[in-house]
Amino acid sequence: MNAAGSSSALSTAAAYALGRSPVTIDELVNAITASQNVAEHSVLLKDFTTKDAREPALTSNLSNGQDPLEVLDAERHTLPYLYILSARLQLPASQRPSLEIIEGFCSRFDPAQARLAPDRVTSLAKQISTGVQGNVKAVLGALSNLITRYPPSLSYLTTLHPIFLTACVATKHYTTALPVLTVPITFVDLKVSGLTYNDNLVYHYAGGVAFGALKRWREAEEFFEICASSPAQVPAAVQLEASKKLVLVQLILYGKTIPPPKYTNPTLQRLLKNSPYGQFLKIYPQQRQILYAAIQKDTELFQKEKNTGLIHQTIERAPRWLIKKLTATYLTLGLSDIAREVGVDSEDEVRAIVVSMIESDEISASISADGTVTFSDPVPQFSKRDIDALLKQAQEQTRILYDMERAMNANKDYLTKAVKHKDEASSWPDEDVVHSGGATGWVDDAPYS
């Protein structure tokens, strides 16, 4: 900036110190560039012009026609840069900043400054997720940088998580979400991000969809269960959708459903039981032709709810569970007998299924040259690698729990409530804390087909 500009900036900063807030974008930018104090930047932005005029002013150029984003530095001036960028992304598409500017900010911003304006960060992420200029790859890259750099660590659940996961699922870029999904959530801090109950539901629902699309069924089960079982007085629509997908994933994994956690809202279970999904669960597993015939009358519903792909995968897995049932009754069976029992026409297909089940340790059996299958009780086997992996996992979980305990013990609000609860425990019963969540209606069935 030239000498005249510097003088102007200093005079504006001095005027502000005497009590006059900046009212034009020129005054704001000059005052900010004249000060290295981030706290002062925050006050300047909050007091900038009137509330109604603030957003239009943030979208304007300087009086000389220059773009304020060319004057400010994304790293040194993260806070004002964030305010201006988030305001401009709400303009018509032709007037929005370029993807290069957006990507540059998301890769360079100072996280500590950005956390002073969590609502602006959320707004920025929402605008980016709409698909700025239709460049999906660049948009996901910007969102990925934002979500991995903004929180103190990826263990913090933020408003960015559901936005990022929704974008990944909507564009079928499931592997892009894995670096975020594979980090366990252990912290929630409303000062870092203004989370809502629905943010938690959408994140875990979208995560379940992504894991399911990648056929990582155990992770999908975990995420759908967290969504479906989150306590609520009135369950959200997304929780019912998660419940439907959860039971279908469990059929793929175990051939049966698993009782939900006791704190799951009972309304969800009643709705599920009285739905076509409940009827399907009652007859599963059966021969494939029986199952396909049973779902015909509800085909339109399954398609509408985007669960046809999952339904078909559970049916294709049915022979495995029927074969597993046979192991409890027979010691030996011919491949032709197994084919007849499970409703498979081809002995070669039955052989392939049995071999696959043996290799994945689902059953303990052997196949003789004449096609006789001999079943036996499984012998538990644990390798040194398995034991080492379990020990490493236990150590990591212990570390996470220790960090959580330290964080909770350092939290003044938690300690105050804990002491209050202890004092009142002798005279008052415990009360369940319940929340209600909103509904969401998106998910593509294509990944499960």
C-alpha cells in the first residue's frame, strides 16, 4: 500500500479508537490492514456499519474499483477475508469469487482466527457445497481442506461434517470421505462449531451411506445405528430411514437383525415392525425366488425410499445363511443336496458359495472330490498379528478415553453440572435428556445396486 493509503489507514484506526466505527468497505479494509490485532479485527467486523447494510457492504469493491480480497491476505487476515468471502458466495453465480480464490482460502486460512466466527465458516461451507461453477472435484477439495484444517482435530464433530459428507454422497465420491469418516468422534464443543441435533443425525446417516456404498458393512452398521439410536422425544425422519438401512445391512452381515440399544426410541421399532421392511425381516432368510416374490408388491416403495439395491443384496446373500443353518443339522451333504435346500439351480454356484464361506471363516467345512461337503466345528485360531492388532486397538481406545476424561475434568460447565447432579441425586430422580431432530429425504440407491 502506498504512503497515502497507509496514512488513511492509520487515521481510520485512530478514529475507531476514539469511538467511530468504520462505515465503508474502504474504512474497514484500511483499519484492518493497519492493525495486526485479531481481537480488534473481530470487533471491527461486528461493528462494521449497520446490521442491515453489513452484508451488501461486504460484497462491494473498494472505491478505486479494487477487490478487497486482493488487498487482504487469506492467512494473516483470515477473519475479515472469511466475512467477505462468505458474503460474496451468496451473490448470483456470475458475481461470486472464482474457485481459485475459494480453494486458496480453504488451504491457507488460519484455523484459530476462523474459529472466532463459526457461523461464517458454516455459511461458507454451505455455499461451497452447492457446487460453485459446477466443478465437483474442486468443490470437494475445498470442503476437504476446510473440514480437516478448521477444528482442533478431526475428533471434533462440527457443522462441516454433515455438509462435507452430504456433498461426497450426493456426488458419489465416497472414498473422498474416508479420511474424515475413519476418525472416531470424541469431542463436541459448541464454541468451535454451533452444532445442532440434526447435524449429528445427518453426518452419521451420510457416513453409513458412504460406507455401505463401499461395502464396508460393519462401519455402515455402526454409523446407521448411531443415527437411529440417538435419543429423541420425537424421532426424526432421517432416523427412520437409518433404521431401515440398518436392518438391511445387518441381514447382509449376520443373516438376522440385532436388537437395538435400549435407549433407542421405541416409536422407531413400532414403525419399522409395521412396515414392509418388518414383513421382509420375518421371512428372511428363505430361498431367493421366495424372497423376490415377497417383495414384488412393495417394489415401488423400496424404489421410492432408495433401498432397492440393499434389498437385492440381502436376497443374494440369503443362500449363505441357509447353508449356515444346514451346518447345525447335518455333518455331510452333497452339493446337489445343498443346492436343492437353498434353492440354487447350479452346483457350481453352490460350490463357489461354500468355498467363499470357508475362506471367510463363516463355516468350517471341506469339499471332497465327489462333491461331498463335510461340516465341522470351527477351531478358534489367533495369529500373533491378530493379537498385536487387538492390543494396539485397546491402547488407542485407552488413550482416547484418557484424553476425553482429561478434557471433561477441565470443563467448568461439566464439573458444575456434575456437582449439582450429585447434590440433587438423593432427593430427585434422574431425568433423561431428550432432543428432537428434523427430517431429511436424500440418498441415492445407486451405490447399493
